[in-house]
Amino acid sequence: MAASTLFPVGHYAGLRPDDDGLPLHAIRIGWQQHRLSEDAFGTWVLSHGTPQLGKGSWSADDLVAAALDAGISEPARHAEALATDGLLASASEAFAKAYRLDVQFVGLGNSPENPDQYAVGLPGLGAAAMLDPSSYELWQWGSVAPTLWHMCQVRASIAGDAEPADALTSVLGDLRYLVAHGCAYVDVADPR
């Protein structure tokens, strides 16, 4: 796997029995479901990164180190299998054109004390994350866009003469923050 930033793909759908009735973790990507063993699922969960990471990169090496720290056996093998099955993807322009964002939680607003910080979470339970304006913009509008690349195009047009590729780094940084905080997930743009 490359040293580029990794993103988990899919939405957790809970435990589902396999053919023998044993529970496996289900991840939905588009209209398809993938069932993972405990260690493969743990590796997929850790591919989300950590909230402390902020908008920084999360590489295959970071993932393997975190999985080893968590006691997962053979995390590199699991990461390779997840990538082969489409449950992990490396950040690139092609990634932005093939995937889209979907959100979790609801907007809880900002406050006069922190007008540039936007809370998302669950009413009555509080904020899951506080988002800066660019992360909040992606969270708020990203699920309306057909792909992440469309969000790059929007940011480039707002910036004036910038190209969509110039906005890719900021969109992916905001996406990294949202994914690590559980505020959004990555799904395929074409759900077939």
C-alpha cells in the first residue's frame, strides 16, 4: 500500500450472521455489503484515524502501527485485503472523482462565544465534534454533491481563478477531520 493518506470506505451496518450463524461485522458500500471478521473490522475502524490527528495524513504505516498497538494480528494483511475489497482507498484526484461524502449527526449550531466553531452531534446528547468553517461547509454541503471532486470544483470557483486540483488538499483535510470524528463517511459515487 502507498504512503498516501488512507480513507475508510463504507458505513457500518452492525453485526450480521455468516452462513454458519457466526456474527460478522457488516460494512455497506453503495448497495453491497461486506462482512468482516473481528480483526479485519478493527483494522477498518482504525483506518478512520484519530480525532487528535486533526486534518493530518493517516497512512498505511499509521494504520498498521495503531492496529498492532490495539492487539490486532496481521494488520498489514487485513489492510491489504480491505483495500482489495474496496473498503480502504488512497487519497488522490481519482479518489475524489470516484467517491462521495455522506454525513452523520445533525448540526447543533454555533454560539456567540465561538462564532467560528460549529457543533455537530445529537440533540440532547451534545456535540460529537466542533468544526471550523471549512470542515462545517464540507459537512453541510458535501452530501449534496455527487462526488468529492464536485466539492473541489465548488471551492475552486469560490476562490476565483483556482483549479479544482488546488482545492483537493483542503477538501481531503476536512474530510479526514470529519471521518476521524465520526461525522461523515465515504461511499462510492456510483452505488452499483
